[in-house]
Amino acid sequence: MWRTRMSIAGVAEGCLLLLSFTPQAAGQCHLGSNYLGIAVRSGNPFQAEKVTTFTREPQGKIMPSLQPPALIARDSQGRVRVEVTEGKFKVEEGEGEGEGAETETVQQMITICDPVSQKLVRLDTLSKTATVTQTPELGSLRSGIPPQVGIQTQRTFCSVLAPMLGLGNTQKEDLGRQTIEGLDAQGMRGTRPMPAILNGEATTATSTTELWCSEELGALLLLVRQTRTTQTKMEMKLTKIVPGEPDPALFQIPPDYRIVERVPEERRNGQLRPSGAGPAIQPST
């Protein structure tokens, strides 16, 4: 029997990394889609690190990051792997009321988008659990025709990221091009009003989101978000980009992990169900 106790709070930053992307992007996993700012495309493998920093304005003081960089990998089949450190935990091993030996363990949360098998895999290194979710293409569910894996979307990668700038009354502008990490990057900025209360008075501040993406690599190279009410700027940047095939073992489920299969409601009993319904969880044999 083992129990865990958090040692260093790191969940907030890890969640922020994942929630900084659109839910639609996080839920899709087929060739031609976008997963967490990385194009799910074949034939263009690479590895990189995603560094997140926070700056307190107007002093311009950079706040140290609690977590190491997220690790990004995409293989030649189009599989995308994202590894995020959630924090350090103290693991206590023992039976009954007595406490056994205590060790400190770093928890890694790994997601693998596999467009070939149409699966989204989530690995928890602390509990050694692999959660596997079938993510078929919506068009295939409606038509009953298996997804055509080899077909790529006609939309450009950067245009797919445009909704991340904001909706509604967001003012959008083209920032042109610049070179980031040796790659040609296209920039976009979205600005929208943010009603707030400052010093007891109602005011309207602004929130800006700036994106720089590489059509060649098929990746979001830089994301900058700033809200005038909090006076904090968040920056996420893709660095140490290395082209080439990653280790195939990075995209495999370790043999000692317990596998849990999540079956979307749309697939149960061969009937279409609302996607908002809760999934059925079935332990794998």
C-alpha cells in the first residue's frame, strides 16, 4: 500500500500550460489536426522544450518558474508527445497504521496523441497508470466510414491557431514575420476589453494574446499573454528544437503500467451519443 503527500506545489503551472490551448485542439487526435499547439502531421519529426516564464509588470521582474520545461516530441508518423512535470511528492510505503519508508518522487504527466491508432494516451508516472481514450474523427462517426489517415487538412496551420486569440469583440492584427529559433514565424495579436474593479472603481482594462507560429515546422513557437488588471505577462516559448526521429520508446506504454480504457459515449453500443456525456471507464485486461 502506498500513499502520496505533495511536497512542492506544481499542479497550477502544469494546468496553465495545458489550459492555454483551445479545448478543441486538446480533444482532437488525427492527422491534420492541432494538438496543444503542435500540428499532427507525418514526415516532419522533431524534439523540443517548451519553457514557461512569468514577468511582473511594470518592474519587468521575471518570476522564476517552479517547473522544468515541458518536453515535446513528434515522430514521422505524426504522433505527438507532451511531457509535463506536475510537482514533487513524498511517497510513503507501508501497511496498516504504521508508516513505512518515505521517498520523494517527481510526478510526470505524459500525453501521447496517436493519429494512426486514433487514441489519446495519458500516462501518470506516479500511479503508473495509462488512460487510453479512443478519439475517432467526428466525420467518420457520422458517416460510418473509417477515417482516411493519409488525408491532410487544406487549412494552413497558423490559421487553425487563430481562434486562440479570442472570440467576440477581440480586435485582431497581423504582426508580420520574424525569425524565432531559426525558423520563419508568422505573428498574430488579439486584444479584447476586460471589465474589472480597481481600487473600488469600475474600469476596463485590456487582455492581449500574441502568437508566433511556424508553418514549416507546424508548431506554435511563442505564446505571450498579458492582462493589464493583473500586471503579469506569461510567455511560453518552444526552444532547443532538434529535427529528427525521436526514440520510439517515448510513444509506448511502459509494460508495468496499469491500463484503463475510456470509451466515449459516441462509440458505446454502436450509437451516437452527445459528446458532453460522461465517458464509460473500463479497466483493460
